[in-house]
Amino acid sequence: MDPYARRATWELLLKYKEGKTMVLTTHFMDEADLLGDRIAIMANGQLITTGSSLFLKNRFGVGYHLTFVRNESCDVEQLTGFVKKRVPEAHLESCLAREVDYILPIDKTSVFSELFNLLNDKKSELGVDSFGISVTTMEEVFMKVGDLAESTQNPEGADNQAWVKDNGTYSNGKNNHANHNGGATNGDITVTMTSMGVPENEYLTGIVLKLFQFIAIFQKRLICAFRDPKSWILQIVLPLVFVLLGLTVAKTGTRLDADPARELNLANISRVAPNGGAKAFVADLRADRSLNILRYTKIYNSEGQINEVCESYDNFGYNNCPACLLATFADAEDNCTSEPQEYPLTDMTTYFQEYILENSKQADFYFEEYVAGYTIEDAYTVFGTPTSKVKSWYSNQAYHTSPEALNALSNALLKYFTNESFSLSVTNFPLPFATTTQVTNSGVDPDTFNLAILILFGMSFLTASFLPFIVSEKSSKAKHLQLVSGLDRVTYWVANYCWDFVNFLIVFVILLACFAVFQVAALSGPNLGTVAVILLLFGWAAIPFVYLVSTLFKTAVNGYAITTILLAIFGMALYLTVFLVEFLVENKAIGEALDHIFMVLPTYAMVRAIGLLSVNHGVRDTCTISEIQKEICMQANISFEENNYAWDQPGVGQNLVYMTIEGVVFFLLVLLTEFMSFSSIFVSRSHVIMGGQEDEDVAKERRRVHEMNYRSEDQAIVIKDLNKVYFGAERPAVQDLALAIPRGECFGLLGVNGAGKTTTFGMLTGDVRMTSGHAYIQGMSIRSDMRKAQRLMGYCPQFDALVEKLTGRETLTMFARLRGIPAKSIPSVVDSTIEHLDLVKYADKLCGNYSGGNKRKLSTAIAMVGSPPTVLLDEPTSGMDPKARRHLWNAILSVMREGKSVVLTSHSMEECEALCTRLAIMVNGQFKCLGSVQHLKSRFGRGYTMIVKTTGVTQAVQEFILTTFPGATLLEIHQGTLQFQVYDDNMNWSRIFGSLEQSKERLNITDYSVSQTPLEQVFINFAKEQFAETKERKRCCCCYC
């Protein structure tokens, strides 16, 4: 949270805490100071101390901070002597830029009144513009207690510790102000900025630097790949599964040069009959049925039995069939239901035909179900010997019914006259296909088609797997951080391409081995080399195509899924389209036009080449099998290519040329997109200052910027009239910023969330395009010399842009290479940076497993490695505990002592007070104030904060304060502690301390503290302007204005 939002949360908690017990943990000591009636500090699992805020500050605090804003005539030694003469125990805490800070013991408040009176009289003589005083902070208390906790694990047994009780709790009672360094300094920090870099003349440049950067990126990808087994599934397992499935299908299938042979058996018809089984009739029309030769006939019907038609049906033509057939005209009337002819019927099958015709219904597919029939009649030989005649009947709805019915009858007769062991098998072997038919079949071979589609799917999964890492680096800003650290953009893409192509080659070799083992005719033997060339060129074209597509995505998962669909499904759809047009519609002209258009997609070009290779192989084998076949192919105008690489189809030359060119074009488009995204596009705009009159300090800084030499060696950063307007936004995100930051200065950029701080950083680092204006880093223009400017800065982004599969040491080693540090110096530079940022215990652990605070340390270490002259830190201590935060402050101060410039944004006002020599508060993209911390407090702070603790009557203390200090307001009273806010701007320090000291014994005041209005209050006052303007703008949008 920014301070404004955090303060709103505090007010909410204070509003509802009455009558409730609240326990909170926090890393913000000002939060504990404001909300906690009592504060407990733990270390190493033990409670170290507890008490009220005032008690802890008195026992562990460093005292009061007396801060001066000096001008050019100020002599720091003279000023120090003046202060020490009145307060001998005072000591100089820091002297940064225009601010000088002293520590005054808390037990010397009795002399403060005289000191402040003299300071007011001698400000001009001492070269002091203004001064202020603030009490020790809870953060300083926390640090002191932490140091004590480290010095002893058993406070009760330490002889040199005195533990004091306050409100029923115990704490160490030693102040030891003289031994406390105070502020943000720490004697333990001995690593210098120089040890985190090398002398300027030793940095690598030119082609050697590019080679080092290439190695850094390649090694990063190598390490990440070995630590991410899931990527192996995407890059190796899935492609192999699809290709092996396709090869299995192709190998188990058979190419037909003729229709398959067919055994002529009624059982074959039974398998495809409409109602589940074919049926056959049997009619024994003999007068004497002793000759039952059909008992061996195997007839397949749905009931599984042989029907004797004449006996089974009463309405079968004539009743009593045998009698009717043998009856004469005279006795027919008694035996038959209808009048017979004058003579007995000589064709006994008449009844069989009549039965079939009476029962047949075309709508029921009658003749497709009843496919055969057999009749047995009485007959006589030429010699008059009685015998039997057997007839076979068949339906003509199927091509093979006639021979199959006859074969069934022949088997019945054979078995009758011999035995069951004999049988006849009849097989139909069709003639081979005509040459033209064989050529057509080569183009529509389903096995080869399926193989091509499955290869398409496998290679699509492979190439799409190269996208997630690229997208994740872009979305996490890890790529931008590497570019800001000096990485050449061309080198970045070349290194990634080389790594991905090496991964592609691994799968490529495995696939070629599979093709060789399976021996699929079209893709093995002499054609294996062509397959290798097709796949190699596919990888050459598809990888940069994936890079180009990656610019469209913000999340790796979505990018991978959509890219896979694009390469696989869309590629298959295009292939099917051309296939249907060429072989079904038979429109070669349209097919060729579509083919040339679709080959822009690498997966289509690859699968089309595989298909053409298969067609060419099949046609070539068919037409060259004999001289006659070759002659037939020539007469039928059937063409093929002896050379697979021929330009004309079915050669694959066009596809190979397309993929070769695509690889170059796609890669150039990637670079073009890269450079366009980082190039500045400027729109000339007039300066429109929004939100009223510009502050005098801001206007003065603008005039200074306009008059200076932007490439001056004295200035680390120069910003002139910088603007950013996002498309569709109602107002600028950043408007008319003008600022010059000299070398060795720490400049703070403050503002609520959305004020424009991160956008400003984005423009300075090249991540966000400027709308208009200019910016210079160490004299290098962001507009025209971006590469040189980026090499001169270190950047810690707001959100950690880390490669989580690398350790902290590997991360810093990579960035050291990117900055051009020689190989021999990298280990020492990395070790120094690790020590400097207190990362020794975590250096060899994966940074993805770091805590939030350690990630911020590592991000700051990345900004500092290589000792860049300008360091940009966007909320570097977010998520850190006070001790870690203070250690990082020490690291930043060491950077400043080396003459480096630091620009930071922060939500911690105490951090800004400890580090920043100057700061600006942004509201709605504009600077509202600018100057040193004390200068801003003096100009914009209102009144003082006063905390008084008494053992007497609180009502008396309250009346005294309200009477003595007009404008005082009681904020809180709790357990004898009263907190007031005094809004009288005319009240001076000497009167405040003098009045309290004079009445201290009378009112039984045991402790008190007085401090100037904190920087946070100044910030909040300005932050309200942003929210007020935003609210007013929303009302106007809703037609309320």
C-alpha cells in the first residue's frame, strides 16, 4: 500500500478498535507506533522487550534528530562546533547534499530551548536556511533491540545488561547513544561499489561483449531446461508420441494396387445384411422325400435353421403341395384349393416363385435379406430313370450372390456324395487396378495422409513449446531487465534461437531414427534425406514464426495453447482444403493458388511437403515398374519427379524455398518488432500545467533544466518536459516533468499508486514509449542513444523480474556477463555483490524459492552488479523486515558514497528521510513539490506532534497543553499517555521545549517527545489532491458538473 491507502486502513482500525482487543504483526514500525498501545519485539523465537511506544523510544532510541538545510555559505565544521558547544553529547549523524543531521541525547531536553533560541538568531550566520527536530523512530528502536538480541541469547544472565520494567514488562535499560551509529549507516558494511564492478577500461566491448552476452543467455536457457522436466514432455515426449502413432498406422496399413480377393461364401453376405443376417429358402418339392441331399447344406439365416417351405406354410400357393402336384384334372378339385390347369403342373417351382412374390416387399429390402434359395424336384434321366433335380436361386441385389449360392449348393452335393471332410472354396481375384487408378490412389492414400497429419501435430507441439519461456520472460519483465543491463537485442534473439534450434535438433535426430526403423516406404530409404531436409527447414522457419507470434501474448499458458492450435489445427485445415480442391473438386489452378498462399504457415509448408513426397514416391514407383507402365503414364499425361527436390510438384522444391525464406523473413520481423517496440514515438504537445499554479521549487527546477547543458558530466539524469499519454486516456499519465539529478545524489520519487512513478521509470529504462520530451542518462539520450544509456544504468523494477529456475549466484553471474565484466573478475564481483546485499546464506538456492524480502535484495543486487553510474530502484525494500531494510539502506548509501546516483520510489517515508538528499511528490503525473526532506517539512508541514506521559492527573496535563499551545488538539489518551497535534505554525522549538521543561515536575511528566510534522503527513496532504481531482473528474463524466 502507498502511505495514503495505509493511513486510511489505520483510521479504519482505530475507528473500530474501541472495546476490542487487537493483535497485529507488521514490518512497518510507524504502523506499530500509531496503532499499538503496547509493542512487543521478538527475536530468535523469544520475546525481547515490550512496552509503550514512548517507553521503548526512551530506553532504546538514539534520541532526537536535529536536521539542518544548509546553503552554499554553510561550514559544516563550524555548525558542528556550534551544536556541540550547547549539547556536548551531540554527534554528527550524516551530511548528504544540503542536509546535515545531528543526534541529540533524549535526556538533554532541558538545554534544547536555549539551543533553538540561538539557532533562530544565528541561522544566517551559520548558513542555515531552515532546521527541524524529530524524535527517534520505532524503526531505530527495532534495530537497537535486534542488535542486543544478537549479542546475547540469554538477557537475564548477561552481567552487562540492566532490564527495566514498564507496565509490567521488562526491557533493556541502556541507551548507549554514543555507540549507536544511527540513521542508515553501519560499520559492518565494508564492501565498496568498486568491488562490485571493475575499472572502466576493463569492461568488454564490441564483438567480445556480444559473445559473452550470447553465452550468458545460452547458459541461462540450458540451466532452466535441466531444472524444468515438464518442458521435456512438451519438447520431446509429445512430438514423439504423435509421430510414432503415425508411423504405426502407416506401417500396419497396406497400399492396394487392386481390389482385395474375396472368398465367395454366403457367410460374407450375412455380415452385411440389413437386418443382421442373410436368409435362404429351401423347398423340397419331390413326391418322395427320401432323397434329402440338402441336409448337409449350411445355410445362414437369422433363425439358424433350414425351412421346409411347403410344409411350413398353409398358404403356400396350393394346399397339400405334393398332392396338388401329382393330381390330375379329375381329382384336382378335391385336393387343391384353386382350379389347376387342365393338365398337372409340370414345373413344380411355380409354387416356390409364387410364395416369394407374395411375400416380397421392396420397402423392406426383401431381396437384400433373402439372398438365395434351393428347390428339389423329381426328375427323370434320358433313360427314364427317376432322379432328383436341384435348382439354386439368388437375388441379384449383390454382385457375388450368384456364385456364392452356387458354391453353397456345390458344397452340399459334394458332402452328400462324399463326407463332411470335403469342401470347395471359391475365391475371386480381381484384375489389378489400371495405372491411372493406381496413380490416383497414391494421392489419396489414407495411411500416408494420416501419417502426415500426425507428424504435423507432433511438430506443432514441439515448436509451440519454445514459446512459453519467451512469453514468461517478457511478461515478468525479466527480458526488459536484461536489456537494461546492457544486453544487445539481436544477441538476445540469436542466443534464444540457437538454444531452441539445438533442442529441435535433438528431437529431429530421434525422429529420423524412428523413420529409419519403421521403414515406411515414402519416408525412408532414398527419401529419408529429403525428409531430413524438410524437417530441418521447418525448424528453421517455425522457431522465428513462434517468436513473432509470442509478441501477441501476455501469459505463457494462453500463448502455448493458442499457438499450438494455430500451428496444428489451422495447419491441418489448410492442408485438407488444398487436398479436397485438388483431388475431389479436381481444380488444379485453385489448388496451386491456395497452396502458395497457405505456405506462409510453416506447419502447412511442412505437411504439404511430406504429402507431395509421398505422392511422388507412389507415382514414381507405379510408372517405373515397367516400360509398359511408363508408356501408359506418358499417354495419360501423368507426371512425377525423379528428383525429390524438383521445383515442379510433386517435387518439394517450392516448399523448401518457402521455408528457407520464411526463416529469414520471420526472424527479421522479430527484430523489427523488437526495435519498433523500444523506439520512441513522439507527439508534439504544448505544455499544459494541470491542477493550478506550479510550485515555485518545481518552476525553479524547470528553469534550471532548460538553461543547462543536458550532456554535462555533472548531471547523472536530466529530464526535460517529459510526457506520457496512453491511448484512450482522459489525461496524461506523466506531464511535463523537468528534473536534473547531479552525480552522487539520491533522489526520491514519491506518489500514491497511479501517480506516474513507475511510468516515469519505464520511460527512463526504455520499457515505455515517451509521448514527448527528452531524457538523458549520463549525457546519453534515451531517444537516440538508448543502448548506450541502458548500459549506464542499473534497474530494480517494482515487481521482481527474476528467472526463477536460476540461483541467486547464477542470476548475478549472468548479469555480470551482460554488463561486460571480464570472466576472470566475475566470481569476485558476484561474491562482493552477494555479501553487500546480505545474500550469502541464499546465494546458491533457487531464487524462485526466495522470500519476498530476499527477492527484493536480489533485484537490487542485479541493479548494482557491475557498478553502473546510475541506479534506478522502484520500491526496493517492499516486503522487507526493518533489519533487512536497514541493511539495504546501508548498501544504497555505500553506492552514493562512491559517487553513483540513485533514483528511488518508495512507500516508506522513513526510507526517504534516511536516503534521499532531495525528493519530489507526484500527483496526477506532475511534480507538486521538490526539495530536501527538511525543506519540504518546513514549507508544507503543519505544526508539531507532541507525546506526554504523566504519573499525575491527565486532566491537568491536558488543560496545560491546550492553554499553553493555542491550536493544540488532543488525538489520544491511554494509560497516562497523551498525544497532541499542535497546528500553530508560529510556535518555535525553544518555546515548546522551554514550556514543557518548566512544568515537568509540577505536572509529574515522566517522559515527553516533540517532533516536527512527519514527511508522511506532507505526503498525505498532497495525495489528497490526486484523489480529489479523480473524484471531480468522475463526477464530470457522470454529468454532475
